[in-house]
Amino acid sequence: MDFFSFLAENFDLPILDWISEHLQCGFLDKTMSLITHLGDGGIFWIAIAVVLMFIPKYRKAGFSMGAALLIGLLVCNVTLKPLLARPRPYDYQLEHFGKTISLLIATPHDFSFPSGHTLASFEGATVLFLHDKRLGIPALVIASLVAFSRLYLYVHYPTDVLTSVVLGIAFAFLGTWLIKKAFGAWENRKKKPA
């Protein structure tokens, strides 16, 4: 049994099954199916980043969010997902236990680890929190709901989501640091006499 299979059977799937058995209801089925789309392709967070870039007070936040999202895309979606090739939990259930999971959303066709929806949401929300807590706190609530929706909808394992929360926060700090350095270098260059 490989590491991901051990995690799936001893930690992840029992949690997903508990959510399915104890929390599923018509209201949450509809709500989670809508909320999860806020993480689709990072579009919601990309749009926020672009808008912020045009507001002088939040320009650094916009560029920081863009940098964090780009780092996450390259590290997680382009590199880790295909490299680790973790099957989705509904595929694992079918392959190993013959159990069919009925999904409430369109079936994702990429790999499971890490969760791109969770990653993008925590990158965006953490950058907002670092720049303005009044915007960051509601953004973190949205990010948390998106993360939970991935579990509720049975499309990610808890370890996918937890790892993505940690990486999202880390990439937000890294993106903010890089943009702060870049803006500082640009401002110093402008101050120097020709």
C-alpha cells in the first residue's frame, strides 16, 4: 500500500464518508455546489487581483495576489498534480471498494492532489488579509467555504485540502514579499538621478 492509499483508507475516506452521512442535505447540496465555483480556475481571485491593480491604494495587493496565484499554478497545477497523480476520492472508492459515489457537480478529470480551488482561494484571501484585514476576514471565510465544499462534494481528500491551505498561505506570503521587493526596487530606481 502506497502512502496516498494509506492516507485515503485510514484518514481521508472516513472523514468524507462522515460528511456524506451526517451533513448532506438539500440546502447544502445546492449551496456547496454554488460556492465551489468561486474556485474554478482561480477566475474569481484573478478578477479581484486585476481590479485591485487599478486601485492605487490596493495596487500592491493586486500584484501580490497575481504573483501568489502564478506561483501556485506553476508549483501545484503544472508540477505536483501530474507528478503525484493522486486519483480522486470517488475514483478510489470505485476502484478499491466497488462503491459508486454520485457527484453533485461535473466530474473533474484531473488529479486530486493538491486542491487547486482551495489553493487559489487561500492565496487570494491571505493576500487580502495581509493588506487589509477588513477585506481579508470575509475573503478567508469565502476561502474556507470553498475548501469545505471540495470535501462536501467528494472531489478532494481532506489531506489535499489541508495541504492546499498551507501552501496557499505560504505562496501568499511569498508573492507579497516578491512584489514588495519589486516595488521597492522600482521606486529606488525612479529616485536615482539620470
